[in-house]
Amino acid sequence: MSDLAFLVRGRSVDLVAMTAFNTFRDTLGLGDEIALLERDDVYVIENVDEGDAPAWIEACTDHQHWFNPNKHRFAAVLAHDGALEAVRTDGTWPHPWLRRLVQTDRPDLVASQRAIDDVLRAWLAVRPVDGHYAVPLLAWDLEDGLSPLPGGHWPDGQRVRLRGVLWTIVLRADSVDAASARAEELAVTRARRKGLLVHPHMQGYAPIGPALALEPATG
Amino acid sequence: MSDIRIGVLQFPGLNCEDETVRALGFAGLTGEIVRWNEPGSRLAEYAGFVVPGGFSYQDRVRAGAIASQSPLVEALAREVQGGKPALGICNGAQILVEAGLVPGDEPGRVDVAMARNRVEGRDGYNAQWVFVRRGETAPCFFTEELSEPFPVVIGHAEGRFVSREPGFLTRMQDRENRTLYYCTPDGDEATAYPWNPNGAMGALAGLHGLDGQVLAFMPHPERAAWLWQVPEDIVGPWGDRRRAAVGASIAAAEGPGLAVLGAFGRLQKVESV
């Protein structure tokens, strides 16, 4: 059994991410540090038998009001067992989380047997730049993150599900650890002008694995 | 109209600035709109401030989150830390909370969130008349003249005060920060919908910071500044006054929300700077 993560991204400009990015860059003066900010809606369905994954993906793509193929792209990724359980009990998200891309409407992501990190880099559509890292950070509502997803026509209506927002912060840093730490600092609201994307008094958050180095391919 | 000038801060997406200026005028004050891209130094001209309601930056990221980062709010923080009062109404309240001005125990620290409405019987956006009363001992500039529960209108989807800080509500009550709370028409603390319209902890409708100089208030006093704005079917003394009002006199009759805005009338005029 696995957890199925369904990532949804708008086909056009994400105004929320753009406004947040502009705030970082212009209002807070971080234009030299932050290169890009992306946002995906994430829906996770717990304990899916891998053989049943296509039926769940069809339920997500064809029967839910939060996915419209004219507006959105999707990527369905299998995650390791127990991810939601870990979130539920101690607030952390185990690494590695994403394991295997099972379906997407972006053929370029499945053209070869890429490692999941490559798929994630491609999904994020970030250009390789020396000294830059992409830090994916999942945020969810502390109170309704584990409530049943809205919509109907589910193969099984009893599953516990999670919905959240995946922020990906692309920034310049000296190391993987420094990138992760700085991204969390920028994301989590602690004080005025210190943290913007996640409010810890009503949202949980967790990095999805370490920061992804965005080094250009060599040779 | 007095010479006391009140700056009404406007950010893109706020939509109550004109009503707020008019209500301030009805309270005998001079309200002037200050746009988000004006220099913060302009705030020195004003004796006090209102951040009105609406949907700043379309509520992108979170209600109030983007506006709270602006240089104008930074300038507002300097002014209120210098002793000037500021009232945040609805989205304005959310901005003040996101800016760490309320409760503001440590300057700028964000200790509370305005979460989505969630109360048994009602989730999501809610517009309705409610009753509010002041905390018995809350020392707040804006509530000194409030003596009885009063009706006022709300209109928000994210107005529920929440905090993950252990003991936050107790601490707020001990320190008398629970400025205004939702109540029944009889004045008892509202424990359930509809009198507690959003599920706020401690039935909080308003929370103050900085020794009572800054108030984050979710209901809209400017929508209850005139008696004619009060519904005829509302219970209690204000409903009685509304039903008894007849003829042209009602146009000049004060409503229950006016006392909140009228508190600015106790200020001194700021001399030219």
C-alpha cells in the first residue's frame, strides 16, 4: 500500500505565487536571493493499493471540482507508506517522500526513466543555475488537513486524505542545508516582515526531502 | 467637523475606505485616505489611524498577509509605537494581526492567526448582525465609552482568532487583552452559533495590543454608525430605538458602532509637521 499524491498546478500564471514572489523580491528586498516561487495544490490519498492507483487518478482528474484539464496540469506520484501517519503523529514528513511518478498530463516527465528528483525538477520547471536550490515545502491546514476531500465519485469514500499547498522556493544558497534552513525562515511567519507563506498558528508544514541542487548538467 | 485628522489606510483590494471616512465624519472627525504607495512619513500628519475592511491583495496567500509586509504598515508600526491609536476593521484587523501589532507583546512578533470561520452550524463566509460587549476590565482606547452590549455587523470568512501558543487565551484574559467579545443579546458570552459567528476562541471579536492603543476588531462599526443601518427586527435597546425612530430625525441618529470610531474624538489635533 502507498499514498497517492496528486499535484495540481495552473496552466497559466499563478497570481498567488506571483504576488508572494513580488512581495519577497520588491517589498522585502530579497530579489538577489530568491529566484522563483511556485505553488501546487496537493491532494494525498492514504493507503492506495498500487493496482488501484489508476482508478484513483481517474477520480481526481474526471470527478473533482478542483481539477479542470483546461486550467490545470497534474502529476500523480506514489509516496511511501505511512506518510500521513507520520504527519498525524509528530508533525514531520518522512524523507524520502515521493517515490515514483505514475501518471501525468506532461509527457516530457515520463519520456525516460528519470529519478524522482529529476521529475520533480522538471515539474517545477526550474532552470539549472549554479548555486541555486529548489526547496519544496508542504503546508496544510492544521484543522482540516486530514478531513475527507470534497467532491464525489470516489472509489472508496472512507479513506483519510490530506490536502495542502506545496510551495517551492528557488533560492541562492551555499549548501543544501543552508538552502533548506533559509527557505523555512522565509516561508514561516514568525514576525512582521519575517516569513510570509505559512502561518504556524493555523498551518502545519514540512519540507519534502532535502533541497534540490539545481546544477547545470556537465559534459 | 473637528480638526482631528484620522488617516484611513488603503491597500489594493480594500473596499470600505469611503464608508469609513464618512462614518468618521459623522463622528465629527476628518478622515483622509492614505494610499499604500504614499510615503510613510505622511502618517505623521495624523492623530490616529484606521485600516478599513475589504480584501487586500485579493486575500492572496492569507487574508492580510501581503499588506502587512508593506512599508506603509512599517510606518504605521512606528506611529503606534509612538503612542497614536490605530483601529483595524475586518481585513484591517487581519493586517494588524499579521503585522504583529496585536497583541504585540514583543514588537512585531506574530502570536495569533485569523483562521477560517469554523463553528458548529456554520463554516465559511458569514455576514450577519451580532452582539458584542467589551471585556469588563479591558483597558482599550476604543472601548472606554462602551457600556452595554451593542449590535454590529460582521462580514468575513477568516475571522476566528486562534493561537497555538499554550495558554494564550488565559494570558490574554489575565492581561485584560480580550477587548471585545461576541455575546448574546443579554450580554452573556456567546458559546455557540449564531451568537459566536465564527468559532473564535474565547468568543473574541476584538483584541488589542500596545497597552490598548491598537485594536483589531472583526465587526464593522462603520456599518452601524447610523441608527438607520440597524435592522428593525433586532432585539434589545438598539432595536427599540430603531423601531421608535420615525421621520427625518432618523437620518441624524447615532448608531451603536459610532462610539468605537468616535473614540478618536478624545485625541488632540496634530499640529502641522
